[in-house]
Amino acid sequence: MRKPKHYSRIAIAVSTALTSMVFSTHAAWIDIDSLPASGMVSSLSPELQALFPAQTNDSFKKNSETPNYVYQWSAGTIPVYGHGLTLNGPGGEAFEHTITVIQNSATGSPGVIFGDDLTIRTQSKNAANNGKDVDGIRTHGANTPDNPVFIITGDRTSIYVDGQDGDGINAGYNVIGQGGIGSANIYVGDDLYIQTTGNQGRGITANAFRDATLAKNTIIVGDRAHIVTTGNSSEGIRSGQSGSSIRLGNDATIETSGTSSIGVYAASSSKTELGNNATISVSGASAHAVYSYNATVNLGDNATIRVNSIDKVYSFSKAPRGLYAISRGTVNLGGGATIAMAGNHSNESYAISTETGGIVDGSAGGRFLIDGDLHAAGATAANNTQPQQNSTIKLNMTDNSLWSGASYVTSATAGTGVISLQMSDATWNMTNSSTLTDLTLNGGSVVNFGHADGEPWQRLTINEDFTGNGGKLVFNTVLNDDASETDKLKVLGNTAGNAFVAVNNIGGTGAQTVEGIEIIEVAGNSDGTFEKAGRIVAGAYDYNVVQKGSNWYLTSFIPAPPDPEEPDPVDPDPVDPIDPDPVDPDPVDPIDPGPVDPDPVDPVDPIIPEPEEPVEPPVTEQQYRPEAGSYLANNYAANTLFMTRLHDRLGETQYVDMLTGEKKVTSLWMRNVGAHTRFKDGSGQLKTQSNSYVLQLGGDLAQWSSDGLDRWHLGAMAGYANSQNRTQSSLTGYHSRGQVTGYSVGLYGTWYANDADKTGTYVDTWMLYNWFDNKVMGQEQATEKYKSSGITASVEAGYSFKLGENERNSYWLQPKAQVVWMDVQADSHREANGTRVKDNTDGNLMTRLGVKAFINGHNAIDDGKSREFQPFVEANWIHNTQTTRVKMDDVSNDMRGTKNIGELKVGVEGQITPRLNVWSNVAQQVGDKGYSDTRGMLGVKYNF
């Protein structure tokens, strides 16, 4: 028993023809087992007798047939009872049939009123001795509809019923032989609690069995009602005939458990209504949350439905359903709803199901959270009084709605089912191939075709029309050639509006298409348009969504441009003819011509028409992804960023040490390089630009001479580099960005012949180990990260010729050659979309042949200051045995224009002080196919 927390006053208008007696006592407890068989009231203690009108003493009798406790029988009296009353019904072996704690049933008896915190407990004998029909509150009076009987209780009424066929509240009874022909109303305040235990138990029942045209039985309950039933075939709420209705306020909770249990059952033109935020939870084989059989159930906004079982009682039984409307039954949803199902179509369990003309109407719109399948089966045939009616489900999903499930429409002899779906700011995760009657996808709405490994590809069939207003369809496709497997939308009617298409690539490696991969088939008028919601990529290719005829395809070709339209000819405005004035010519004497011999005419060769040139089909191209350009740029940068030449690295190395007069170099040097590179890929579609920065440091570890004239140097160096690139597709307009950041360490060795006049040979070698972190950031694609590393090594040789000299300057020519091995390899990498990316260059041998012309000298103002400058100009021809190449799945692409490169470099090298050298140069490289590289360098060296 729940203890009262507060008391509330009951206000009621009573006809003046009736009289009432009000007695008030709080927190009384009456146990029917302690009362005699008759004269029950007089046997109570004086304070309890005060609860009852004296004239009702003989009417309260206890017998073995129908023991009732509070039994209002006399006409014209309204007994009113106080707050906190507890009525404890009989149990044990004393009664074997009907037990009712509160009953109002006599003709002319107006009603009974209770205050707050009423508690009722009833219990029949066990089922083995036929204990049954245990009711808490019952009314089935014979009053007329305009003068009904009633029972009223205040807030926080609690009813506990233990026994077979027990009802917590019953208006109209449920036994045909005892059903009333009049009308009865039961009104219960807020916070009602009903608990029934036993088979066929019901929390609240309203019936009108004898004469539905006369009986109008109504039960009205306030907010926050809580009904719990346990037992087979139990029901939370049952309305059973025309004229009977049940209405619960907001925040109601109904819980049933047991085989064939039902949360809300309405039949035979009755009506049941639940307010907002209702919760209905059922469990047990063949259990249903809401069952409308030729009746009406109205659910308020934000209802919650939970079905926790998947089994059927018998093979011919219905599996559990959430909302179930059958035989012209109707379930109306005032707003959104949450429906969670344990089962699905595989075990014939549905979140929403309609059969034989049933209707579930959610067209009012709202936030739906549905985990389960929908099913509309056939129609009900027309009869003498009613036309044919389709089994119909209407849903208007808005406000971040989410549905995970599938939709099934089946036919019957009388017609087919109807499922009409409208989505706005909603998501449908389709778990199996589905059928709808019509579908409208408004902005913010998404249909996700589901796909699991080993499962068949899904089909969404629209029996009538599809309308797109900015919604999106997300397909799963193996992005290869025309024969690729894919999900599909099939519209048997017409399409209109605009919708977007996104595609999840399921293991496709990209391939050339001809017609394309069909994803949308339209049987009617194909006036709707479909466009990509974002990039669709596989392997090296971008795919488009294109229309061909009535259908829509995925193709890796760029669409051919449409033929230019020829304007219709323009008819000139009509011009009125001008009638000239008549002219009378002067008379002319006739002339008699003499005979004329015609000149001979040479025959003319016949003109043979030129044959018409055949019309060439429109040129189409495969659409390469811009990410290919980023991978190429990253790989090229990783092999070239730290590539150096002797004078780029050390500047002029042969100045005389003014402190000792010896020619030597013991130094720490640093160089900074900035570069801008441009190139195209092998298809010519991708244009890439990159900007790079390099910082290298180094110094001699040792130096020596073998003959007093030559010099040997051994040093170490290390560097940092960063390169960023951007690739743009000229066909699709998509772009990609790449980034390389890395380091290098290595050794160098140099030998100078160093003849007395500074002419002679030099040989320079170096080897570096390089490692990099790489990124590729494709437009609308996940950021890809991978590493690269490897060895680069060089051998360079040159010879210096002195061409002449004067007082302060000497003139030199230096031919040179260099061979560089590049083998920095990128790790094989799989993109988030499944594309396998491989560095396919396999090492490159770069050769350089060139000549450098320079002047070594100083100005007159620097005489005696050991300040020397060496301006120069240099030209080189560069050849690469391999082009940088990348393979994306089975498609290779390469970097064009680097096979043969011409270079021109200008700069100056100078000694500022005996210890400080500075040098700078600018170089321009040019290849074919749009390749170019522009770079500038600034170096500084300090001699020790």
C-alpha cells in the first residue's frame, strides 16, 4: 500500500434531484474478512460506521456468490468517503466466484465518491478451486445515458487485484449475462496505480455488451497512471464495444507480461485515448503493445512502445507487434513516437503492422525513433455499408527522427497495402530490401542502404512516386565497371524534385565504365534529378551520377557536353509590296539583226561532291582523382628535397686563410632553400603546385692532403625539410592537398686537385638517409597518413679552366657532371575508402651535365681586405631514368615533364671576412608537359 503524501479536495456538480451524505474520515482500514455475512456497516466500529449512510447497512452483504464490499444500491444517494481509506477484499477459501470491492450497479443509483489515497486490495481463492472475476472497482448500472451512474476517486488511488479474470477498474462488466444497458462513468484522479496478478487480468476495462446503442460506459483517468499486469492473456487497457471509451491523461505507463498479453486493446468501434508521453511495455509470446480491431486508439505526442519478445504462442498465432491495426481498426499518433522491437520481419514481428483495412496514421509529424520493421498487408473488401479500404501506414518523420528497419508491402485479393513515408530532417537506416507506396525526401533527410558482409544487395522499390526536396540516398556499391554489384532504387511511378546521392565503396578498385553502374531505375516520368552529395571515389577514379534515358548511373567518365542548341529560325516581319507607277516607253524602231555565229564552248568536267566527314562520337575521359597528384608530389619531394651540389653546399672553398696564409677549410655551414614546383600528371587532368623549404647544416670532420697540393675533406650533414602541395582536377574541379615533413643525416667527402693557379679537378660525393611523414588530404575525403624513407647518394666531378685574368679579376669556365641515385620509397598504404596506394617508382638515376662560368675578384675599394666575390652563371641538362609513379589499386599514374629538364642558374659566392662566406643563387628548371621548378638559396659558412 502506498501511503498518502497529501490530500486534495474533490469538487462535483450533483443534480438537485439527488441527495448526498458526506462523511469524512482519514486513513481508515476495513477488512472484509472481519465482517459478518449481513449488516456489515453496523458491525463496524463507530468511527468506521460513519463512513457509510445508515440506510445502506442492509445493502452491504457478504455471500458466497457475489461478495462485494462497498456496494451502492439505493437510488438518490451519493455516499462520499474521506481520504486515506484502505479496503482489503476477501481471499482464502471463503469465495469461489466474483469478488468486487467497490460496485455501483443498481437502477437509479447515482454514484460513489472517494477522497485521495484510496487503497483497494482484492484476492480470490486459488485457481484450482475456480477462483475468478476479482474486481477492484466495478460499475454496470441500468441508468439512462443522460443520467449515468458514476464512481469518483481522488488522487493516488491504488488497486491491487490478485486472481483470475481480475479487473482493476471495470465499467460495464464483461459478462454478457450481467452487462448493464445503461451508462456508467468512472473518474479517477492523478497518480493511479493498478496491479493485477493472474491470467486474463486487466488493468482497466470498459464494455457495453447488452445494448451498445444505449450503454455509454466511460473511464477517465488523470495524469501519471501506472498499470501493471502479469499473467497470460492479460491486458493493460481494454475497451470492448461501441459506446465504451477509456481516456488516460499524460505520462501514463502500462506494463504487461505473459503469453498473448496486450498493452492497449480496443475492439468493436470502441475508443481509447492516451495523453502525451505514454509508455507501453509488453513481454511474452504473441504480445502486442497496441491492438486496434475495428476500433480507434489515439496516442498523444512522444509515446514510447517497447516489445521485448519475438516468439509466437502457436505456429498460427501472430508474432509480437508494436502498433497493430486490423479489420478497419485505426491507431492515430498525435506526434512522434519511440518504438523498440526485439524481433523483425524474419520472425514476423513488426514495429507497425496493418492488415485488412487497418490504419496507423502518423501524418501529423513528429520525432520518431523506430527500431523495427513496418508491414502493410492487403486491404479489406467493400461490403453493403463500407467501401474497400487499404491497409495503410502513414508516417511524417521530422525533428531528427531515426528509423532502423525495413518496410514490407504485400497484396491480398482485395488490394495491396500502403506505406506512405515523408521525411524531413530524419534518417532511415534500411536494414533489408524494402517497399514503399510513395516517398518524399525533404531537406536534412537521409536513406542509408544497409550492407553486411555476405548479405544480398538491397533494393528500395517505390510502387508509386518519389519526390526529392533536398534529401539524400546513400548507396553501397562495388565501384568497378558496368557489371558492379550495387544497391538500387526502383521507382514504378514518377520522380520529381531534386535529391542527392552518396555512395559507399564496398571493395571496388575503380575501373573504366561504358554505360555506367545503374543505381536508379524509373518506370514512369523521370522528371526528378539526382546529383552527387559529395565525391564518389574508387582507386584512381572519380565517379559521377549521370542520367541516361529515364535511369541514373555511376560512371567514371566525364559526361560529354551537350550538343549546342540551334535557335529556331526567325520569320521576318511581312513587308507590304510597293506598286510602281506605270511607265509608257517611247516607241522604238525594230532592228533587224544579222546572222550570228556562236563561239564554240569547251565542255565542263562534271562536279563530283566531296564525301561528308563521318560524325565523331563525343570525346569522353576517365576522371582521375586529384589525390594521385598529391601522392606524386609527395614522393617526388621526398627524393629531391635534400639533393645538393658541391657549391650549393659549401660555396667557394678555396680562399686563402688570412691568419696563416694557408689554403684550408675548417668550417660550419648552413643553407636555406625555398622552391616552387609545377607539374601535370600522365592524364593531363591534374595540375599540381608545391612549395618547399629546406634547411641543411654541416661541417668538416677531417681534412688532409696526400701530396701537398691536393685536399681531402670529410664532413657530416643533417637537414630538415617541409613541402606542401595542392592538386586541382581540370575536369571535376576537385582538389587535394599533400604535405611532406622529414629529416636527413649523412656524410660527404670532397677531393680538390687544387693546382697552384686553382685550375684542376674536383670530385664530391655524399650519401644521406632520409625519412618523412606524409599526408594527403583529398576534398571531402579522410586525411591519409603514411611514411616514406630511403637512401639518396651522389657523385659529382668537375674541372676548372682559367680563361684569363687582369689586375683584380680572373675568368673561369667549369664543366661538371653529377650522378644521383634516388631511392626514397613510400610505404604501401590503404586509404579509408579502401583504395590501395603504392609508390611505383622503383628507384631513379638522375644525371646532370652542365657548365659554369664565373668571375673571381674584387673591387678596387676592397684592395687588401681579403674580400672576394664570385658571380656566376650556370647551365645544366638533367635526365631522369625513371618518372615518379604511383599506383592506386590497379591504375598507375605518373608525373610528366621530368624526363629531360633544362636548368639555368645565376648567383654569387663571396668571402665577406676571412672567416665568413656567404653565397646565394636563383635557379629555374623547365621540362615539357608544363613542368617547372623555381628555387632560391642562401648559404652561409663560418671558417674556424
